[in-house]
Amino acid sequence: MELSPEDALRLNVMLANHPQAICVDESRMVVRALSEKGEMKISLNPNCRDEQYLKQIREMLSMHALGSPSGYPRHIWSRMAHLNSDSLEALLLLGDPEAVVAIAHSTELTDELARKAWWALEDADNARQMLRQPAVVAGRMGPVLAEYLVEFLPFETEAEKIMDTVRLVLQPGLLDTAVIEQLWRRGRRKNLFYVGFLATLPDALPDIPPISRRQQSLVDDLREVAASGNELAGLLARVMSAPGQAWLTTLQKVMEKPATQDVVNCSLEVAAAYFSSARPEGFADATLEELREEAVQWLRHPGNALVRQILDLDNGLDQALLALRVLSGSGYGMVRPVFGKSDAIGTLMRRKLQSVIDPYMEYMAQLGPVNRP
């Protein structure tokens, strides 16, 4: 079985013009190509069943791009990150959606490759994946992909994808201020939108209220201590500052009424990253009670010079330091006793989590406004 003479001729002409990317529209039986001069479209005229004819088309494209009619094995390329640039250019000519997915996941992705891949397959998952690459974020395609994802947000139903989308599109230089403020307002109805802000704009959230002069005085003193190399003092100054207080307030809004387990888990991961300077040995995997017991010993340890330096500045900061250490251990270990036994969401999940969330919120409250002479 061979291609119809008309299709064979037009496809050969298309390939001879050095296309940058090829897309096969199976539902319409159309082959499109992207070149420096624009787009070319071929309406196919099958002389056999569509499935058989498309198989022949793909074999022809694969022979041209890879020198083999068998194509590039899906089990190798699917979600593969380490394809070199030559391989990526070749995959763009196969007209296969899975090949485009492989390109989107590659660590070798460039802004120009992203443009071609986006032409071949506009897809929200691909857009998210490409926005994980700094070269794309900094290039011309970054704002294009971010705009698409913002427009697609109303159609997303999975909490994890919504949070990931907001986190990615908030990267610097992708969205206008008005769009960012619009996303922030949507958090009033769906607090999971806030999680992306907490992760990407921890020190530049919208609506940051001022703090008192006393609190600002403490922040200034802590920054002086931090200047001598005390990262713990720097973290405490960050939390006690106006942006830090806004960050805490926003996290509280999320934790007061999380909708799903994904929202809880993601929020705890974001919190662990924010407070990580209080746990230089790395993330913990422990219950809240275990973290408290460990934090008490950490606070009392005579060799903890960073703690001693802060307490010499203000002895009333002991509970704030304890809270920092506990919250730096945020993670799945805190909620495993509940989530390990239940897949509940909504009101039932929050009821089961109350024994964890209530004391967790108390630790956050320890980092709120301080009474200082």
C-alpha cells in the first residue's frame, strides 16, 4: 500500500522546504507544517482506511526526520528530560503529539524550540512544563504560555494543577500587574489560588498592611544581627516584617479552610521552604508533637549560638524561635496520621485534621505582632 500520488508529491514538496515543525490532524486528515515563510497545509486523500493511511504518513515523516520508518520509541521519549537539541528538532518533524510532550519535558528546551512545540500542540500540561525552564520564562514564549494558562484556569478542575499554574505564571515578567491582582482576588473565593502566591511571591504579595513602629524596630535589630552571619535572625526578621506578616496571614487563610488533601500537602511544602533557614539539615518527616519535642531541645541546647545571639537581643523571642523551628518541619509527616487512613476532602477532612491544624495555627500566631517596650 502506497500513498496517493498527489499526497506523496505534496508531502515531498513540504519536506523539501525544510519545515520547522509538523502537525498531523487525524480527525480532519490534514498535515500542517511550520516554516520560516509561514504555514503549509495538505488535505490528505487516503486510498485505504484512515488508520492505515496515517500510519504510512508517519512512516514517511519518520524516515525523513530520523532515517527510520519505525519512529522514535514512545517508551524512550515519553516524559524524557535529557534529549539533546538535535533530537528535539527531529522530534518536531514527526507530527506526533507524544513527541511534542517529550520536547516540553526536556531540560534542553530553548525559547525557540518552545515556540515550535507550542505551534505543534497547544496544551495546558505542556505549557506548565515549559514554564519550568528558565530559558522559556525569560524568552518571548514565557508571557504567551502564561497568558494561555490564565485563560485556561476556569476549565481546570484539579486543585494540584490550579496551584501549580498560579505558581508558574507568577514568575517575574510573565503577567501584567492587573492580571496578578485579578488572580489574587480569585483567592477570596478559592483560597488554593493563594498557595501559588505564597510559593512564588512570598515577599511581594498584594495588599501588604504596615506593621507597628515597635515591630519595625525589632525587625531592624534582627537585621543587624543577621548582617553578622546569623541566618536564623534573618529569617525571623523576614517573618516579622510587613511582607512576612502578610505571608503568614495568607497561609492562615489557606489552612483555615483547605478544600482537598492536595491543598494541605502543597501548603505545608511551601511553608517548609519558607522556613527552611531554621532547619539547615534539611526537611523533616515527623508529626507535630515530635517536631515540638525536638524544637524544645533545639532551643535549649547550649551550643546553639544562633539562638543565643537572638535571645541576647530580646529574651522574649524564645516562643517565636520555637515556632520557627516547628514550622520549618512542615510536611506530610504532620498529616500522615490522618491522611494515611482517610481520603476525605472538604468539611470531613477538615474535621479530621482539626487536631493538627489548630496547634499548627497556634505556632503561626507566635510569629505575629509582638509587644515590645
